[in-house]
Amino acid sequence: MVRPRAPVYDLYYDCGDYLACKRCGTKLKKQKDKSTSSLNSHRDMCERRSKANSEPLVKQPRLQDEPQEQQTPNDVIARLFATCGMPMPAGESSESSSAMLEGGQHQFPSFFDMTTQPLTFQAKDLPFRKVTVYNDRAEVNRELNVHLTVGVHELIIEGISNAVHPNSLRLDGTGNAVIHEVKFKEAQKSPQAFPGFFHSSPSPSSSEDTPEIEHLLAEASELKNRQEEVEDRKIAYQKQVDSLNAMIMRVGDGEKEKPIFCDDQYTSRVNTFFEFYERKMIQLQRNIREAERGSKNLQKAMDKINTHINHLRMEAKKSPQASRKIQVTVEVPEEGDLEFLLSYQVSMARWRPTYDVRLISAKNSEEKTTLKIDFSAQIQQNTGEDWTDAKIFLSTARPCLGGTVPKLETLNASLHSSMTHYPNRFLGAQQPSSSSRVPTGGFFGMMPAPTVSGYSHGPTRAVENEEEVAPRKEPPPEVAHMEMSVNNTGLTTEFEVANLRTIPSDDSEHKMLITHVAFEPSLLHECVPKKSTNVFLTASVVNNSEFPLLEGDASVYLNHSFVAKTHLKAVAPGEKFTCSLGVDNAVKVTYKAPQKYNYETGTVFGKASSVIHTQMITVYNTKPADQITLVVREQIPKSSEERIRVKILEPVVISDSIEEARPGCMLNSDNNLEWTVYVNPTEKKDLTVKWQGEYPLNQHIYYSSDQAVIVPLLR
């Protein structure tokens, strides 16, 4: 006959908030939804362990036709002690055992509360598995290796970073164990708990406040006592004033029947009393005012101390002196080694890309000019914990905690309603209606479309944007100076810094080289000699690497000499970008004084004034091996009316626009002449710009940066 299994609740003692296994004493938390999955799982585990050890499990209830084995409470307690491998306490009687089992809730020995004592670890002692740095925070992963016996254990990790985000805590592990709860707690603690963060060690204190705060609290308490004493004296002075006022009201009450003319003795007594009243009242009122001033001064002193105390407490919460600990409850069915991975995010950490752009000029005709870009990361952290011997990863993702999609409200459109001014029927005056004027833009013109400067993306976690909307792009993967691992998921890029690194919590930037790439640039020299004779060098490069470039600041070096600072924009793979390399002093430009020739011309419509403007520009390439491409820009007047005609005499202007830099002249959209020339090494070249302007006789042309205007010629 097969004996049915007992209901699962019959195998556990009800201890209020939790259930205790009758077989091994393990404590299991009650489920709010009254689920029995964890109870069934633990029961099966006990059965397997009992079969392996050839020990009988807790007896299952027999069928009604089978005799029930009678057990005393002492037998049950003794069996529980034997099952857990603990000796029965001496002098344990049946009465004491019965007392454990009787009542609404069963009372058990202390070993049922927790199978072992809590194990405490310091976070700074846990080794780093990796640290992933984002643009505004970092994710820290620490390893915790521990050997645990069978039962329920509580693990406490103290000294968590002061910049931790409690909602980001996560604990994973490998091994035969079940994590029941991970809880974060924060409380004040003595500085001795964090010897690595402090240079001095004040005396220990059991209070949640520091000794400095305790001293200030004692001082504030003393001031409070003094204020109460002052208030008590003030009350006493006020009582005396009230008594004197009552006495003076009674003066003469018993003398109503006496004649108006009083003797000298009566007058003397009255004068003596009034003198006493005046003298005493002045003294009492002075004492009351002094007491009020003293009470106010004491209150100001207490307010100042309380403000300082609140400031110290706020600073203590921001510092590692505040004990931030993690409590983990884990159930271990089999004794063994367990490995846990603690992950949490911290603020006050960031990284940003920086570049060193180096242009190496060719020394002879056989060499080529090379543009080298060194991609580095500036890592900065002030989290309160040093990242010692950590594997550093740099991510372009933008994580956030609790990020949600913003809700878009309904946009309602309605006619603009305003108060209508009706005509005055009595006076016959028609007043204008303000509703007849339509507001500029209307309802559909008041809200311009937002400008999208980029797209946000991230890994499986949510992302956020703090400073910029455009996502950070990753640099090329090719590495020359060091071995570098780049993981590109399509949405984000993660760079793995080679070797273990140490980054202290000093809020300083630590520069680490990630990779460098080399390009063959197309160099273009540009000059606006009317404004400046300096020749500016610009490199045009096609990003033929696998990964895009991130946006960041760059230092420009020309043949190992620092020349300028610039800013690189985000560049996608295959995209062409330009980089300003500063002034190239090897190219000289001379801008000579212009020549003007005025004369009169005759036309079929009469005489007109004419002017010929000639500008000479000399270009000198002092480089011994490089041919340069130079673009010279010069202003050409643009006629603002029909009576002014401007004609370019030199050079010949190409009507079509030039997309690429090649020899020729063209007018750009601003009506400025762009003259592109090739200048060979050590070559001098003269450029002549000549234009003719015609305008009505006896008038004068006024030139401005916007337009040319004819004004009468004064004689």
C-alpha cells in the first residue's frame, strides 16, 4: 500500500514571519502569495539528503486505519537536535520541551533563528572583476568567494562607496545556493571602520554621530539650559512687576473718607512709596530687557550650532564615514565554495575622449605626408574608493536608473478667442475688433519642430543623456602601441584597457592611451589675405576604419611642434571629415596695396564713371619637398542696384561650382572669389585680381560689407 505524502505545511513549524523545517531547522520566509514552491523544493532537498545519509525523514502521517506512533514533545526536540548534529542540552525535561511547543507560536532554541553567525566583509577587501566607466558614472563589479556550510547564512558587506546608487545593487553567484534577499542599509559608523579612507583615527564612539557632533550637541544643550535659566529669571522679574502694579493700585483705597488736605507724615509715606516703585520698576524692566537680549543671543548661538551640526551630518552622509552596508540572505543546501559577483553603480565617475593629431610632413619626394591620430581616454573618479588593480572598460553607452519613455500629451487646436469690442450704438462709433488681428505664426506656427542633433542608444540597460544628445562614437580598432580589445555591439562600443590599472579616488584626470590610427590626408591651405596673411592648414580625411570616431577635444602637432587646439566632431565610418591644423608658417603670403584707376567712359546713354581695381597677391612655398594646394579668397563687390555694374577682368571665373580643390576660380555664394592654385616646393607665384566697376557720372560708390551704395559726389 502506497502511503500518500503529507501536506507540505505539516513538515514545518509556524514561527510567525517564517517557517522552520522539522527535519533540519532551516528557516524559510513566508510568501505573500502563499506559494509553496520554495517549501516543496526544500522538502525534496531534505529527502534527497536523508536518502544519501540513510537517515529516515520526518515521519509522514499514517493512514487512518494505521496506528499513530505517539511521541512526546521531548522526543521531537531531541530528534531535532540530533538531526542538526547538536547535543541535547543537559537537564532538558519533558516539561521544558512541552513549553517550546505549546502556545500560538512555537518557541525554538536560538539555532533556529540563523544556522550560523553573520559573516562580515569589507568592500575594499573584495577584489575587482571589472570596472565599466560611462560618461557620467561607473559600474563596479567585485568578487566575493566564501565557503559556506549547509543552512541559511547572512552575509554583510560593509564600506560600500559613498557615491553608490542603492537601486543599482545586484548580486549574482555560481554554486549550489539560493539568494533570498539583498538589502541595502545606511547608518553612521565610527571612522575606524574605514582605515583606508582616513589618515587619522579618532577615538571610537558607539553613537551614530561623530565626536565633533557630540561635542557640539553638548554645547547646544548647555546653551539651552542657560536659556531656560534666563527665561526663568525673566518670569520672576515679570512677577515682581505685576506685584508692584497691584500694590500701587491699592494705594489710597483705605483713605477715601479722609479730607483732601493730608498731613506731612502721609505725604512722606506716599512719596517714599512712589520713589521705591520708580526705582524698583526701572531695575526690573532693565533686568527683563537684558534677559530678553540674552535669550535671543543664546538662541542665535544655538541656531548657529544646529546649522553646523546639520552641515556635518550632511557631509558625513556624503563621506565614506557613513556605513553603507549590504545584507545578503542566502540558503545553502550543500556545503561548499561559492562565488558571488557584487555589482553596483556609482556617480562621480566619468571618462571623455581626447585626441593628439600629429601631421608628419614628407622629407623628400619618396615619402608621403601622414596624419596620425592618437585616441586616449581621460578617466576621472571621486567615488570614495580606489580602483586598485582593476580591469577597466570604457563604454559609450549612457545608462540611467529608472529611465522611462516620456509621455506625449495631446496637442489641441482651437480658434483664438478674445474679447470682441462691439460698436457703440448710441454714439455711432465703430471700434476695431481685436479678434480681427491674427497672431503671428498661428497655432501651427508657434511651436517649431525640435532640432534633432543625434540619436540616443545603449545596451540592454536604459540609457540617459546628461550633457549632449549625440551619442559617443568609438575610435578605430587598430592598435599599434598596445593590445586593445574593442567590443562593438552595434548600439554601443566598449573598450577594454590593456592590463590591470589603478585609478585613485582623487578627482584627477588619468590619461590612458586606447589606440592610434594613421591616415593619408588631403591637405588644403587656405588664406584670406585681406583679413590676415596667415595661411591655415586643413586636413581632409576619409575615416576608412571600422569604427566611428567619438566627439572630443584634440591637440594639434605639426612635425612634433604644438600648434593649436581644436575639436573633432563625431565621424561615422566611411565619412569624410576635416581637421584644422592651425597656421602653416612654411607658406608665405604677401598682400600688396591695391591700385585704383578712375576714368570716364561714353556710352549710347551718355557718360559714366568707371573704376578699375587691381590687387596683387604673392604666394611663396618654402617647403623643400611638398607641393601645396592653396585657396585664396578675395572680395568682389556685389551690385545692389541696376546702375552699378561690376565685371571681373582677371582671372577667368568658372561658372560651375568646384566640389573638390583643383586649380581654377569661382564665385561662392557670398560673391567672393575663391582662387585655387598649386604651388610647387620653393616656388613663388603672383596672383592678380582685377575688377571694373561702372556707375553714373557725378556720383560715388560707397562700399560696405553688405552692399555697395551710390552716393552723390560732393564737389
